Amino acid sequence: MCLGIPGKVEEIWEQDGTRMATVDFGGVRKQVCLAYVPDLALGEYTIVHVGFALTKLDEASALETLELFRSTGLLEQEMGGT
Amino acid sequence: MKYLDEFSDPVLAARILDDIASRVTKPWSIMEICGGQTHTIIRHGIDQLLPGNVTLIHGPGCPVCVTPLEIIDRALIIAARPEVIFCTFGDMARVPGSRTDLLQVKAAGGDVRLVYSPLDAVRLAQQHPDRQVVFFAIGFETTAPANAMTVRLARQLGLSNFSLLVSHVLVPPAMTAILESPSCRVQGFLAAGHVCTVMGTKQYEPLVHRYRVPIVVTGFEPLDVLEGIRRTLFQLEDGRFELENAYPRAVTSEGNAVAQTVINEVFKVCDRQWRGIGLIPQSGWRLSAAYADFDAEERFDVRGVVAQESANCRSGDVLQGAITPPECPAFGQECTPRRPLGAPMVSSEGACAAYYQFRRIDIAAPTRRGSAPVS
């Protein structure tokens, strides 16, 4: 229920004054309301919950987190630890 | 898929697990609030990969599971009315009420529709002006923006045949109730990432300081959950209690300001019963006075309906982390996803359903882990 699914914005249009988008979830496409994340642009990723985009996924933060994971344990290895 | 695959990398998971194992010196108990995280943990066996002295306690963060029985009974009464089209998220359709569930009401001729989004219910109201369309608006803060926008849209469209049966719940008061409980074993929390996309992380700052408890806002992929656990454990080992954000790609301190504005316009905070837990003060949202004419409980006069829980279902103990699902005598016996006694066996975020789906073969085996101390 609270599961938000990440997807990529593929198309944006206006419907009754509201920004809508087609979002691709790894092959499954859904129409999504962008009222809460109006600055989403084509090609960006968002978390979608029950038909509404809730937040823009921040690429720089994602890369930083992954870099942190990749560096985990490497220092110990270089120092001859575990 | 981007943002999914790279956060499921087994090589990186092993590194984080090694890092955790090298730092943990004492037994610790951490609660993951959100049922989505419970599913990630059980599905990937994260609880079994952690050092034996780290216990994960599953929290009450499954909205379907905590929706009180009397609200479900009210839904069943409304859904059975001939003029009503009753719209619900699929998870809710099989949750047992006192005597029946929404799918059985549908089988008996009720017009129950499973929808993906509350906007689908508005569309149905537009298409069927001669019918009363009711949307079952349950959920945590994550779902509130969608439901709030739907009511606003219904008003803009002048729909007089649309209403909401609202049973919204809030995470911070539930965490307070858990921390205030005399039997509380929780020493640190993984806060629910998607709730925080809406409300921001700042809501949790007072809890951290008042209860001197680490709270780490955590995502849902395996590496996200491991990172949340790692940061919580490191705080506990260091004797720190801080609010940390381990899901920065999706969550900010302030949350979604537009969503908060619309929520505050459409809803107001109220006391709320939680199924299996009881009344938690100021723990829910109901429609505000400005939108009271969209309240299905008033429109169909069901506010007086009360209900009694089944004595055989221990979902209250499961929801409060007092027992794990296999410790319930009914688990996998008289209670299965096909014939559930309680809501946690139904929902895709319910702890009982997670154990049934991913663990029942292990549980059936004689040497089961988790019930005995592990060295």
C-alpha cells in the first residue's frame, strides 16, 4: 500500500489543468498525476504511489549512496584487515 | 531497472553485512516500521544474514492491517447497498470483517470495484451520475496526498455522488505509543522512507530527543534496508541517538510542501483506533469541516456500527512486535492467505503474509532459527 515504485517519466501532458505523465516501470507503463512534483522533466525518475508522483529521485544522491556502499570495507582490505 | 538493480547488488550487500558483523558487540533490537521493509527483510532473508544478536522487530506499518474492524464492517454495509459503487485498493478487498469481506459482498451482488488509484473512483463517479461512488480511503501519510487531491478534484467537478470512507493513520503517534509501552523492546527505528517523501524527516526529530532513540529514515531495496540497519546499529554501539537519512535520493528534511498544504486543507488530525493495538490519540486524519460533505460515514449513517475481534487471531501481538507470525497457533493452520483470520495475512505488507510466502518451508523444518538464542 505504501509501496512507492520508482519509474521513468516518458511523456508529459496537461489534462484539465493538471500535469500528467506516462511513467515507465521497467516495461509497465502507467498514467501518473504530477500535481505534487510539478517540476519533473522527461527522462527523470520519480517515486509513484497510487497514481501520484511523490518525489523526484535525486541522481546525485543515489550515486553518492552507491559510492558509499562500494567503498565499504575497502579501507580495511587495503590496510591488510578482513 | 535503474534505482532497483543497483540497490540489490549482492556483492555490496555482503560488504555491508561484513561491516555490520565487524562492529556489533552487543545484542540489539531494531524495529522496521513499514510493512514494505518487512517484506524486503523476509524475502531476502536479511534477518538471517545479520549477526545472531541483532533482532528485527516488525512494526505496525501496514495500513490494511491496522484499519479497525468496525471501519471494515462499515465498509461492508455501505458496499452492500444497491445504489453504491464501492471502490477500494485490492489489498483491502479480502480483509475479513466481523462476518464477511468485500469480495464476498461482491459475490453476493454488491458493486465492489478494485482500483489502482483514487482518481479511478472519481472517473467512475463521473461516468455513473445515478450511482453513489464511495472510495475506501485508508493509508499512512504516503497515501494521503492522493486521497486529498481526489476529494479536491471531486469538489471542482461538482460531484455530489462521490464520498470517502476515511481511515487514515499517522506514523509518529504510533512510534510514540510503541515507545511508551512498558513492554517496549525497541532500541532503534528504521523510519518509513515513503512516508517521509511526503512529510519530511523533521517530524522525527522530537522523538529522537525525547526518547533518546536512533531513528534512521530508510528505503525499500535490499541495500537500502541494510544501510538503515547498519547506521542504526552503529549509533547504538556508539551510544548515539540521532536522526539520519539513509534514503536521500527520495527524501528531504522538509518533505513535499505542496502535498502537505493540500493534506492540511482536506484532512484534520483525529484520535484513531488501530486494529490489534487500540486507540492512539491524535494518530489519524479525518475529513476537515470544509470537506465534511464528502464523508461516507455521515452520508450512509454508519458511525454507530461497532465490532468485536476474533479471539483466535493474534494479529495485535504481531503488529506490536510482541510475537513473530509463526508464534501464533493459527499461523499456516486455520489462517492462510486463502482463508485469513486477520489482516496481516492478507496484505502485501502484512508480516504474516511475508512469513507465509517466503518462510513457511523453513518454519516447518525442525531446526528453526529465531526462537532460540543464537551464539
